[in-house]
Amino acid sequence: MGDAVRESLGRYREKRDFESTPEPSGERTGAASTGERRFVVQRHRARNLHYDLRFEIDGVLVSWAVPKGPTLDPSVRRMAVHVEDHPVEYADFEGVIPKGEYGGGDVIVWDRGTWEPHGTDDPMAAVADGELHAEVHGTKLHGRLVLVRTERKPDDRDDGKEHWLLLHKHDDHAVEGWDPEDHPRSVLSGRTNAEVEADPDRRWHSELPAAEAAEEVRSSSDLADEDELAGLEALGKEGVWQVFGRQLKVTNLDKVLFPGRGSEHPITKRDFLRYVAQVAPVSVPYLKGRALNLHRYPDGSEGKSFWHKEVPDHAPDWLPRWDNPLAGPGETQTYLVADEPAALLWAANFGALEWHPWTSLTSGPERPTYALFDIDPGEDTSWEEVLVLARLHRTAFERLGVRAQPKVTGRRGIQIWVPIRADLEFDETRRWVEQVSRTVGAVVPELVSWKWQKRERGGRARLDYTQNAINKTLVAPYSTRPAAGAPVSMPIGWHELDDPELRPDRWTIRTAPQRIAETGDLFAGMLVHDQDLPTFG
């Protein structure tokens, strides 16, 4: 830690007892910068509810407490109190500060992303001068925020803190009437403050380096450990693999399933199973309790493929499954339900290179828990045009106040999932998605066709709302796709739609685990099904 950073964090450290609070101590601040400035907003229920707005500047998080929270409404002025600088690792802190400690209460990561200073190359000097303009790229917040100092109150009650005003500029991201309290969930875990208070799932170990300090509070049996992965490597062409508490008979481990991308080596079945073991704990929550349609490629991604839904007779007894009470004669009777990571590994060993969960639960198969948007590019649709359509969806959801999350498909398109309460039928969700899609399409009619047959679309994109039907599916987050390099359908932040390096097949099984380690599960908020679809029109 540099002397300047240590000095900046002096007040922060003086206020806290790190033997009692789980907050990061700041002792080990100084991790290498990623080249992008981070910002975070934490929703903090202490003595009074407030939001903490923090910008990474010169190795610390320069911070303001905003009682009513930031907003996208340009007509609103918020009071903000400039508080002590925080260590940069505080950007990942979510948990419960014990009562009696400074700031005692529950904290969630309400929003986070990157930012750039506007109008200055020295944002710390801008803060000292009393005016900071910040261009933010978060999950919830976008556009230009402005902080302006109004007065200093060096009295005992205010602890010498400066009072500022926070506002949002009139720009393309401004939204009249936008209220942060309408968007109460964490972008890190998808949970509310009350849910974190009741069951915190992360602990912070202040004595450890920042990269090791955040501990997931989850059963060790839910994770593939190094010994289990080493067990896979130790097998010959086939054998019995002990993983996630199950014994799996794995075969043809040296078979090539995907050709390499460019100069990379081809990807074998062993490579594929290793990847599935790495991501299964993250992917299974999106499969749990849902019938699973498997897209099988027994001879690899360049061979013939077919959809497989019926659990075969030779499947192990422990494999979770569901008997569909709605199935008619000749239809699939018994589906795989990947309620545990080992079940997904069984499917992968069975040749399933793609995983497609139902949008409804087995407990209510006729009532979806997601509304799905599929931006399906045509033959002549460029990637930039796909991004235009995705950004228009982003604006639509912001205007509607709907929580949604995009993911690249791993092929050419982008899909967007909207979690909802399971109290609507498919025809209602399909109708709502169609209304939103047609409104978006009307903005750029030259890019969109509504024709059903691909040959009739003139090479244009289709905004496919028809997937909102029982047993119609989209590929699961973190599933591979059948193409060179084994690309992955990867969740992204809304701000990444503006990243010039974004591509629909950017991440593969060789790069996806590191991506997940760096960003966490960006789809986590999609596991909370508490939304009602707003009336449209």
C-alpha cells in the first residue's frame, strides 16, 4: 500500500474495529488496476437507510452518502454527504455489519460498473475543487452524474462532513420519475437487504489479501475441488470419476468434441467435462426444478445432432427426473431435472453440448417464471446492428422499470431474460414480449422482419417472441454452443453493450471460468422471481 493511500484510509480505519466487523480493513489495498475506474453504489440499512456512492480515484473509493439514493431523473436534486474514503476492495462488500459497530446494518451491492471523469484528467483535484462530473456505466445507472459541493458544516453533529448535491444530466440515459427504491435488489447476489440480513452468503476476512478475502458461504460439497478435477485428468480414455459426491462412468475422454479456434488445440471430451465441472455450481441454479431439453452431438459439434428429452433407461437411479403430467401419447414422459451439479455432468458425458431449461418450473409447468427476448440476426444483420437492437431493449426496460439481464448467445445474437412471478400464463407473457418487441422494432424497421420463414426476411433480424410457450426454450447461461473453440452463452452487464471488444462468441470454455471469477454471476438477479409485468401502452 502506498503512503498516499494509507493516509487517505486513516479515517476509515480509525472508525472500525476489524476484529468485530466483516468489512475489509484496507490493510492490503493496492491490487493492480484493471485500467478501468470502478464505481459502486451500496444500499445500506444502518441507523437510517441510505445509499453509498463510491468512485475509484487514485487507489481508493471516494465516497458520498446519499440518503434518498441516486436517480436517473434529471429534474431531481439529491443531498449527498462526502464521507471518508474507503478501500477499493469495499466495492465487493455485501453483508452485515454487527450492531454496535460503526455503520451497523446490512449492506448490498445495489449497482456497480465503470466510470470516466468528464471535463478533467484529475478527478481528485475536481473533488477538492467541489465539482465532479462522472460518466457511469452500471447495471442500473447510466449516463452523466454530477456532484457539486454546497457547504461545509464543521460541527460535532456532522463530523466536519461536506454537503454536496447529486444530479443526473439531461442525456440519452435520463428517465423522468426514476426511483432507486423501485429497483431494490443487489446486482451481485440478486437479493434484497432483508434477505442478506436473514442469510448473508458472503463473509469478508480482513486479515487476508483482497483477492482471497471474500468467502462464499456455501457447502464445500457444492464445489468441484482440485482433487476432483485431478481425478478426471488421471483417468485414461474412460473410467469412473468421483465428483460432486457421485460416481460417474465417463467414456471416450480423448474424443475431439470441438475443433480449435484459429491456432488453438481442438477441445476433447475431457476438456469439456472439466469446464462443466467448473461452471456447474453457477449454472445449476438456472436449471434447478426445470425440465431440461438436451441438444446432443454424440460425434462432436461437427457431427449430426438431435434433441433428446426422455431420460434413457440406462440412466443412474440417482439422476433427478420429472414425469410430465401434461404429456400426451408419443410425447416425452420423463425429463431430466438438473437439480445438482453431477446431473449436469451426466448430461455432458451423454453428449449434450447445449442445455435448454424450460422457462416454467416442474411445480407449475403452465406458468412461466421468465419472459424471454431473442434478438435473432438475419443473414445480412451485422453485429453492430444487433447491438443497436439490444440497446433499444435496454432503454425500453429502463423506461418500463423492468429488471432484465442480457447474455450473448455464443453464436451471433443476444438474448434477454426477464424474471417474473409465476402467476401468468404463456399467452400473456408472449403477448407482452411481442408488444415490447414490436415497439423496439418500429424504431428501426429497416433492421427487423416479422416474417416467420427465414427466407422471407430479406436477411433482416427477427425479434422472436414465440419462444414464450410451454416447452419452448433458449440456451441456458454458461452452456456451450456447437462451434469452433466451444463458445459459451455468457451473461453480460448492460454497460458491456458499449464495449467495442464485445462479440457474441467472445468467451469460450477456455476463458469463461476466468471471466466468471472476475465478474461473478451477472445473471444472479434473474433467480429472483418477484416482478409483475407492467401494463404496456
